[in-house]
Amino acid sequence: MKKVFFATVCFISSCTNDDVIPRPYPRVNTIRVESIDPNGALFSGEIFYADVTVRDHGFLWSPYSNVVPGNADKVSLGSKDGAGRFEAAADWGLENGKTYYMRAYAVSDKHEVLGDIETFVAKGSAAPVIDGIFPDKATWGDTINIVGENFSLLPITNQLTLHDIPVEIVGGNKDTLRIKVPYYFPFEFSNVTITSQGQTSTSPKQLQLKAPDIQSISPASGTTGTTVTIGGLNLNSSYAKVSFNNVEAPLFDLKPNAVIVKLPAGLPSGTVQVKVVTGDGNLFDTTTFTVL
């Protein structure tokens, strides 16, 4: 596990002997943000001690004052050979008139060092654009990749919805966001929409929920009140309904990849159709059952 250090800026007039003592981690300084325009901001930093290999360096920024990895947007510049100044343009995730907190960082084999925090007021940046979704067919709990540009990982910056239902961003970067299809999501087809900085982008293709796929029914025969377990794929939804010859069966239990019901009364003897419906009612699969 990397150890995180918070660097303190030291000017020549106030340096102590401690500042020239070799350390097993890089030292990093955050430089004040001065280049700000409607297209973004230019960040600057400096590694002023690097007697170790710098595996990665760059900048973190956020509208939250607690700017730490996992709670901020990030631009990574990769490895760096020795000390020196570095810069990077942040041209996404910045809202006009909003205050942001930024700090430089550097990572060695065993340590992650964070510079002091600088604040600035943004003048805007490029809005996010969705180019596609992969896969475009999924079921509840599946991870979907939203591909495009100018994405932020922060919910306060990007609001992502499926069919106008907010969904959580579980990971990604400025070009790809990962979400999971919520278990409470019922719609067969859905637009994926992202809203940021007062602008909205919608996926060119809709996400389609997979229909249930019945793979087993146990037992295969029974009388009124028999507990019947229907196994298969794409069944883990509170919207699942089961009917025998169009007579709805009382739901007894719902488990991953299985729906358990009680055989309803009033069915004729012999073979009847079993229908499992999920989502908003348009997703279904059928099999047969023998009523004794």
C-alpha cells in the first residue's frame, strides 16, 4: 500500500536543514493557477526533490476542499525523470464561476505525495459528449461502459441517467465512465444521458435490457400450492411476474437467477404454459409445466 505524504512549500529564505535531507519519496510543489479561460485552466507544479523513481505525476482537482485520490478529477502525466517543473491543461469538468481546489501529486514505488492546495475560479471548459455505450444489451447488475469525452468522475459535476433515473458512476476516466444497471430499473429500452455545465448529451443508441432466459423448472409437475422454482438468466428483478396459463402465481421468493412461486389454483390438468415477465412487461420467456 502506498503511503500518502502532504508536501509543504519551502522558500529559500525559510528553508531548514530538513529540506535537504534525502527522503525515500519525491517532494512536490503546487504552483498557483494563473492561466484560466472558457476552455479550461492550465495547471503547474514542480518536483523539487526526486532521488527516487517517479512512476507517475500530475494534478488532482475538485469542487470539494478535500482534494484526495478518489474524490477528485485527475490528469496523469506518467513517469518523470528527475526534478523539475511540469504543466497540464484541464479542459474538462470545470463549470463557469465555480471555485475549485487543485493540487499537484507525485508517485514513487512506495509513496504518493500531494502538494499544497491552490484555489481558483473556473471560466468553463468543454462539455461532456457521449459517443456510445458498450455493451448495448445488459441485465441488472451488469457494468456498462459509457464512451465519449470530457467526463468527470464526480457526481456533482456529471449527472448520469438511464431513462431519467439517476445512476451511480462506479469508475472510469475522462473518456470512459462505468455504471451498473440498477436492480430497480424496469425499462426495456433506455437512453443514456449525461448533464454537465448546463449542457446535455444523449447516447446515439439506447441501452436494451436482456429478456429472461428460462433454463430449468423444478419440479416439472405438481398440484395447487406446489412450490415451483424457475431457474435461468436475467431473472434478478423485483419486477418479475410468473403466470401459468395466464393465471398469475403468487411470488414466494426471488433469488439471483431464480424465481420461486406457488402453483395457483384453478388450472386445468395437463400441460400448461409458464410465462416469466420482467422489466416493464415486454420482456418474457416461456416454458411448460404439468398440472396433476
